[in-house]
Amino acid sequence: ATVCITKIRLARATHFVTHVNRNMIAYIGPHSRKLLIFFVLLFCSKVFAFPHGDGRLRLYNYHTSELLEAKLTETKKIQKFFRSRSDAKEIVIDPKLLQLLDHLQDHFDVDTIELISGYRSPTLNANLRRAGVRVSEESLHMQGKAADIHMDEITEEGLVEYARSLKVGGAGYYPENDFVHVDVGEARYWELPAKPQRPFIAMRKGVVWQ
């Protein structure tokens, strides 16, 4: 009986709120409606805001040994740093990816993010596939939307777990090579099995990794 009474009260309350909301919307003028829509959108933007940091990045390029300190607005500088290592091709790096990296760096209070792979040209991607490297034929690296990274201050397990919790894109863990893949595509997650004797990134320089 208590359950039934609770359901009835809940139904009445829901009907009352709906009725009041409809009456309010019916009586407010067009300008007020616009104002209401504005505040709703503002609220949603705050609740579902894309993660961000302080607007600055400090990165180390594993393949070129270059160090970058830049504001997110310095797009040309960042674009060159993220260039495809085999042919120096460049592409505009997705601003959301940069915001994500900025957020991760600040969240973990990281001094420098090591960039293992940034932009990957279609030619390099195809060459890697022919060499037997496990890369996607439609990799988001080719669109400037993905990065393979390492941070000394946090374990790969901790990094990928947090990146997954953000639900703003893909997050993959490559334990064999000690790096985490992050991107701003669809939210998806994966982890490759580790081999008993995994080589570190520093031992895999050359054409086989990007």
C-alpha cells in the first residue's frame, strides 16, 4: 500500500510540474523565451564543457628530440612540432586534442608530455601497415585528432584510466611499449596484451614506430 501511495504522489507531482512549466512557457514573451534558451544553453555548456587546462603545453618529441613550450593559440608552432616524422608533412591539429593534452598535463601536474606519435601522413601510415605495425587503416593520427603519449609522473595504467573516465574520445593502452593513445574521435577503449619481455620505447627508435 505504501508503494502505491508513493507512486500516486509522484505521478501527481510530475503532472503539477509539467502543467506549471507549460503555463510558464505559454505566458512568457518571445524575448523572455530567448533569454530562457540562452540560460539553458549556458548551463549545458558548463555541465558538458570539454576538459581544458591553463592554455599552455610543454611537449617533448620522442622521434626528433625537440622540446616545445607553446600556448594553444600558437597553432603553426604546434603544427610543425606534430609533423609526420618520415616526410615532414603537416596538418592542422584539432584544437580539442590540444585542449585534452593540456588538461591531462595540468591534471597530473606533469612537467613535460612525451609525444610518441602526433600527425601521421597517409604515406607513413601505409608504410607502417606494410611493415606489419598494428595501425588502423583510417587512423585518426592522419586527421590530426590523435596522439600517443607518455608521462613520467603517472603510470600508463593511471593515465589511460583517467582518459577513459573523461569520455571525450578514444583511449588505448599499449603496455608492450609504455604509451597511451588518446584521441578526440568517438568514445572507445582498448588495451593490447603485454608480452613477457616488453621493449621500452627508447629501444624502438627507427621506422617501426610512429
